[in-house]
Amino acid sequence: MIALKRSEEYSEVLATGKITPFQREQKGIFAYTRSNDSQSLCVICNNQNESCRIELPKAFRVLLNNHRCLEKKGKTIELLPYQAVLLEDL
């Protein structure tokens, strides 16, 4: 995460992008987007001891993941227990 924050490509959106929470209704999930005029990143953390599925509004690519894999089908991802990901909108 520190390397991304220092990179030219992501430093602005990570430092000054607008933070917008989402998935508030889903128990055990901490999620928000960080966006500016040109980029949008999404942080999703599963803070429970069971897997969960999350429907995302857009296509994405994985920038960071604390597990080796991320199960995805279209715009739906399945997070393992205590899995956290940083995604970039395509």
C-alpha cells in the first residue's frame, strides 16, 4: 500500500480522493471508494470468520490482496474470512 501511495499513478487519488462508504448494509464488511475526477479505487475488507459475496457496480482489476487469490465472476467477488482487497475501476 505504501508503494502505491508513493507511485505517481495512485498518489493523488489515495491522498486526496473523496471517500464514499458503501456496502453498509452487509454485516461484517468495511468498504469504501476513494475517487477523484480521473480515478476510482475501492477498498473492501471482510471482518468476519466466514466467506461473503459482494456485487460491485463496475468491472475492476485487483491492485492488492492479502490472500493469494480472489474468486470473481463478472462483477461479483467472494471474499474469504478476513480477506481485504484494493480494486481499481476499469
